Amino acid sequence: MLGRIRAAEARVGRPPGSARLVAVTKGQTPEAIRASVLAHTALQPGGFPLGEGRAQELRDKATEMGTAELSSPEGSSLEWHYIGPLQLNKVKYMRPVSLIHALEDVRQAQALAEAGRKWGHAPDVLLQLHNGEAQKHGVHPPELARVYAEVVQTGLNVRGLMVMAPEGDAEASRRVFTDTARRAHDLGLPEISMGMSGDYEVAVEAGATLVRVGRSLFL
Ligand SMILES: *Cc1c(COP(=O)(O)O)cnc(C)c1O
């Protein structure tokens, strides 16, 4: 997995390690996460951020396993990312999270910023870009500049863009990834979250800085 990421970086002349692997652990037990991810922490500088897509599950696991900020029962220092759609009534579970990957409107940003003022810190965010398919989630490209400006206004730290590739078509995925990377560069944003088990190599070639891999980690 990491070898293939390094190879994809090298193919397009990117420095090794410029794409980080986010270990998607949704649906996995803490035991499985320890065996499949935490046992291999030394393989990536800073370890692997853990990506969760369901809010209560994230809260439960972060409580049991610990976070980078709160010391954990086992003395580990875990970084949690939330990669799922953020419902307003689940914002309260985002306290352990360092990065939200899929913010898509200003109401979510306002709720998160307000919670962050209570907590003393708010997670950083990425804006999810709509991928052009009949997909429910994401900011439509013509609205990106406006939504970006509005989210910045809330005080949240917008670090980049995230996109889901269209299903099953590598060349369509490459177009979506390349377009997303260009839009992130145009906005001066450093992080680009794209690529999953089926398409992470294409995503790295197109400039992903965070790849979100789940199934392939737990084979
Ligand atoms: C589940 C999920 C992933 C990981 O997908 P795999 O195909 O298991 O690698 C990545 N991103 C998001 C948003 C997900 O929900």
C-alpha cells in the first residue's frame, strides 16, 4: 500500500511522503484498528490519521482509544479525521477531530465554529467538491469561491478540498482529481483529500495530499 503510494509519487516527480495515508477505520473495532493500523504506525512519519465516517462511532472510539489532545488510556496519541457527511445535530461529536474532510455548506461551518468556541478549539476543515455525477454531496464548482469565502468568515481554518471520484471509470476519476487539484491550487489551499482503495494511485498522480483508504487496509 505505502509502496504503491511512494511509486505513484515518484512517477509524477513528487517528494516521497507528500501524500499521506488516512486509515479509514469505519466499521472496524478498536482491536482490528490496533492490529491493522496502530501496529504499523512507524511506517508513516506522524503515524496514520484515523478516518471515521459515522459520528457516534467516532465519538465512541475516540473515547475508548484516546486522541492527540487528550491523553489516552494506553498513552497513544491518535489523530482522528471525520470523512463522512456532517449533520448539524452531530457537530457535538466532532470535538476529538483534527480535520473534517467533507464540509459542504456554511451552516455546517457556523455550527462547527460555534462548538469550537465552546471547546476552545475547532477542527480544521476541507470543502467537499461535487464531482459532476448525480451525487448528493459537495459544493458545486460555480459556488466554490463563494462558499469558501463564507466558511473562512466563520473563523474556521479551511485547509483544502476533498472529492469522491465517480464510480468505476479510471479516466473520469483522473479528470475529477486533476480538476480538484487545480481548484485547490487556484485558491491557494495546500491539502487535497482524494483517492480510496480503488483509485488512490491515480489520485496521488493527480496531486492528492491525503488518500483515504479503508477496505484494502483490512484485507
Ligand atoms: C469508506 C470511505 C473511504 C474508504 O473507502 P475504501 O473503498 O474502503 O477504501 C474513503 N472516503 C470516504 C468518504 C468513505 O466513506
